[in-house]
Amino acid sequence: MTGGHRRILVVEDDPETAGQLVEQLTTSGYQVDLAANGNEALSQGAASDYAVITIDRMLPDIDGITVMRQLRDDGVAAPVLIISALGEVDDRVRGLRAGGDDYLVKPFSFVELLARVEALGRRSDTIVKETILRVGDLAVDLVSRTASRRGKDIVLFPREFQLLEYLVRNEGRVVSRAMLLRHVWDLHFDPSTNIIDVYVGRVRRKVDGQQAYPLIHTVRGIGYCLRAPG
């Protein structure tokens, strides 16, 4: 990590552990900000550009996994090191699948934590922060969570934005209803409803209505595909 990329956010509610982390990371040359709970983490994490964020899973107000997911939804791309006393395989897998980049089990040695922070920091240096996705004349802003087409704002509810973002990230690929259920609704089973068709219909009307050409296409019997003509 170089220059301004030595700034770390530590999310830890235990005062003793937090003090030790801040002291030792500061001694190692990092600029450290501290968040004592999930709400502080969400506020600070979205407002500043951190090289690495460390998050304790067991927080008093919002659990660390939920905090991390919300930060990802807010467009925060900083690598996240999850720190937790929950060390079973299922716990680690859940944390990594939720958006974590590494997982460290308590108790730990500071030497190991520092090595992991340094490794994540090197990854952070190479991240190209993609904040606006574009397909044709459609623009999707991942930071402000807004979309526009030909410069005209498209009013989307949060779930509609998530659906559009997923389609845009998979531009040109056919995505099935099962994929949308899994990645947009976090459902791993088919609830036997037409929720997908309803939401795609809403988003399609907002994105493609009164436009020169459609972007969202139905692939009969499979799912949907977002692509520009040409």
C-alpha cells in the first residue's frame, strides 16, 4: 500500500481489542479509523476511501455480515477482512460468500493479521473502481444507486435497481429466473410465484418505455438478456 492507500477502517465493538488493533496498526504505519458498531461502520465505510476494512462479525446493533453486504450494495469495493470467534467451516464460507475477501479466527496473532492486511492492501492498489456501468445509452451508477438513459433519470425502487444492476453486469448473457432469484432475492429455491416476471416487467417499462430500441429481452423458456443493438 502506498501514500493515501494506507488508511484502514477497523470495525470492532470490544474496547480492549479495538484499542490493540488501532495501536498496532498505527505503529505499523497505517492511518486507522475506528467504528464501534454497525451503524458507524456503514456511515464511515461509505463516506471514505479505505484500502482495507476489518469487520468483527459479532457487533451489538447490526451483525458484521449484514454490514458488509450493505457496504457492497453501496458500491464500497475495499477488501474486507472478517474477524470472528466463529471459526467453523460453514461460518467462514458464509462470510466469504457474503462479500468478504479474507477471514481471520479469534484468537489470532497480530503478525498474521498484519500479513493479511498487507496482502489485501496490495489487492486494493490494483482495484479499478468501477462506479458506473454502461450498456448502450443506459448508465447505472453503483455509488448513488441511480440509473439513467440518454441522460434522463430512471426512478427505481431498491429491488428494481438490484435487478437492473445484475442484468447489466451480465450484459449479453442469458440469465435464468433461478439465477435472478438467487442473486437478487437471495432465494435458493423457486417459491412458485411470478415475482421475477412482475419485477422484470416493471424495470422493462421504466428502462425501455418510449425508447428508440429495447435493452431487456425475453429468452422464451429460459430467462432474460440485457443487450444493446449492434
